[in-house]
Amino acid sequence: MLFNSYVFIFGFLPIVLLGFHLIGKRGHHRVAISWLVGASLFFYGWWNPAYLGLILASIIFNYAIGVSLGGKPSRVTLVSGVMVNLGAIGYFKYANFFVDNLNISLNTNINLSHVILPLAISFFTFQQITYLVDAYRGLTKEYNFLHYCLFVTFFPQLIAGPIVHHKEMLPQFANDMLYRLKASHLSVGITIFALGLFKKVVFADTVAIYSTPVFEAAEIGVLLTLFEAWGGALAYTFQLYFDFSGYSDMAIGLARMFGVALPVNFYSPYKANSIIDFWRRWHITLSRFLREYLYIPLGGNRKGDLLKYMNIMITMLLGGLWHGAGWTFILWGCMHGVFLSINHIWRIVIGKCISRGRGQKETLIGKFSGRLVTFFCIVIAWVMFRAESLHGAMNIYAGMFGFNGISLPILIKPIIEYFITTGDVSWITFQGMFYNGILVNLPEGIVLLAFMLVVVWFAPNTIDLLIDENPAIDAKKFTRRGRHITWRPNFRWAVVIAIVTFVSLASLTRISEFLYFQF
């Protein structure tokens, strides 16, 4: 069941929401939580009821380990619990990948029946690993099984995050006021959900028609022009942005309708002025998990610069592998590991120059230059992330960096020949900027990409708009009041959100899954 579907919006959501509050307001809080757990399991099992057995087994196992760690912290128990969780991910997500590569490397013929990837296994497994570690550290004191089930299965964040800590969500359900339907929670939640839905079905799904054909053409060996390759790469850059931003908003909005605040998971990452800043804004809870449960335990930056950069590379490599079983994901992670290492080295150099009076503090031009370079690196890396194979990625890169030559409109041929009279110009042709015919509706597409660039660089995001309502956990750490347009519960904003919702619902005829569902 998708958030962007009629059955969810007009069927599942209102029934679950009203049922939860009708039961809860009578003081039957355990029954209300049971209702929400049951609804969340129904939501998860909608795709494939067979998935329910796996998630229930995972819940029971991790709850038992957590209770054991709470009673008597044992490093052996913790490591065993974490290894079982990682083993489950390893089998379901990576078994086929490793067997295929083993067969290629050793020229063997090991047969493994195709393992189907259970939905959201990476998310609910990582979330439970945080629970085990927190229980070992004595940070988790709640061992009610029903509450734990809700912590794992709460449907707004079950499929694609955010990855929440036990202490962030469960204490909220101890508040009696949570179980009473409040107009303020409902209006804020509906607003955030509507904005997220608009991003997904109007922005992300529309720009997808410009990215998908380019990457499909690259897979079959089409020689892409410079402009086709960059057009496809930029289109996917914006598609993924609005797809994941839309999902993150919808998750926060849905939770807020129930009176629950989830942590911020996405905060205008293309406004980042460095790769370090990008990873503080993109998939924030995954970055937090990798930092707290992988990078810091590896030693972080406490054991010298060489080990620091090695730890960064290991963390990003595993972060890439977390996204999918493929060499493209591993190389994407390595690329970001290199970018982050260079970024840290650059900061050290600039810091020393400033301290010695040989440099100046960052200017507006410097910030914009940093944003431009960061965005360029992000786009280049997304190509590897999106491509279905290394072959396809290399074909995209060949077009982007001019290895297939540059094709220009025939109308400007006389101008080029007038200015370039000597030298080899065989790398320039005049068949048109998009002569393969891969991209359709070019004028509209170019305008759309330009518009999206302006939006992601300069427009306020959803957290900014609703900051006065404290829409998510730690929202005020990211933005400040009074720097942008802010949402108000008034007639004007009601009209705006009504129009946004109408346009979104009218666009649901082209329903598509969220991109992060595959991870």
C-alpha cells in the first residue's frame, strides 16, 4: 500500500486515524496502541503477507535480546544479536550478489534460488540494532512488548524511515493528550503530508520521464550526446530529491496526525556548500546511524588523520552497500568517501591559512562556489547510484565528459567555423544537441530542470515553512524563525493547501513506488 494511492488516502488512513483516537479518548490506551500495531502490520503485509513472518520473527528476537541486555549487559549477547540482524540482511539482500560474483571470480557454478528482498528489511533491522545498542548502554528502560512492536512497526516510518531511536518515539505515547484528536495536529499533519504528496506525484514523477530513457539507453550502448547525458543525470538528481523529500514529508505529516513527532530526515541537501554539509542534510537519520554505530566505534577521528580517512572510507563504502547489492552502490559509497576525505583535508588547509592571516573567511561568492562544486560532485555520484550496471554508468559518463564528441545545432555551424579556422574539430558535429531523440518535450524539459534547480537551491523547505509549529524532533536545530515565509492556520493557507492537494490527487493516475522502497 503506497502513501500516494487512493486506497491509502481515502481508506486506510482515515479508518486507522479515527479508530486510534476514538479508542484512545476513552482511556483505553493499550487497546489504541494495539489497534495501531495491528493496522501497521496490515499496512506492511499489504504487499506480500509472507513478509509478516519475517518482521514478527525479527521483533520477537530483538525484543528478547533487548530485555536480556537491560537486565544484565553482556557484550557477547550484544554482538550476537547484532550479527544475527546483519546476517538476515546479508542473506536476503546480498546472497545472490555474492554468489554471482563468486561464480565469476572462481569460474564456479554455484546455484542459489533467487532470494526475494523483503520490503523495508534494511530500515527495520537498523532501527532494532539501535535498540540493542541503547539497551546495552542503559539508555533504554522501556521493555513493554506492545510498545516495542509499535516502535518497530509504526507505519508512517516503517518502509523508508526515518530510522528512529526508541527514546525518541515511545515516551510520546505515554502522554494522555496524544490519544485525543486535536485540530492543531491534524492541520499541521495534513499540510506536511499534502506538500510531500505534491513533491512526489507532481515533481518527482514528472521529471522521471526525462531521466529513465537516458539511463535505459545507456544500458543498451547508445552513444549519448553531451546534453542528453547531462539532461538525464540532472533529471535523476531532481527525481530522487523530490521523491525522497516527498516521502520524508509524508512520513512526518502522517505521524503528526496521530500527535507523534518524528525526527527530521531531509533538509534541503542541495543547498549544501560542501559534501560534509550534504551528509548532514541528506537521509539524516541514516547518517546519524552510520556515525554513531559505525564511524565512532571504528575510532572516528580520535586516532590520527590516516585512520580518520580510512574510517570515513569504510563507513561510506558500507553506507553504499546498505543501499543495494551491486558494484554501482559500492562505488557510489567510495566516491562519497573520497569526496568527504578531500573536504576534510581542504578544511584543514583553509583553517591553517586563515589562522596565519593568509586567507579570508568565506564570502558570499565563496559559499556559492562551494554549493556549485558540491552539486557537481553530487550529480556525478548519482549517475553511479542510478545506473543498473558499470557499463551503463560509463556510457553516461562518456557523454557527460564529451568523449562521444559534442553535437550542436546546425544553425550555429557557420558561427563555429568562423571562429575556429585551424586545428582538429572532428569532435564537434552539427546533428543537434539531442539527435538521438531520447528526450521528449525538450523545451518543457529544459524549463522544468531550470525551475527545479531554482527550487532546490533557493526555496524554503517544508520544515522552514512550518517551523513555528515545531513539526519534527530537533526541527529548530536546522532552521530559524523569521527568515522565510511561514505557514499559518488561516484561510489563505487553507486555500493554498487545498489547491496543492487537488492537483496531487488529480495526478495519482500515474502511481509509482518511492525510489527508496528498493533499499
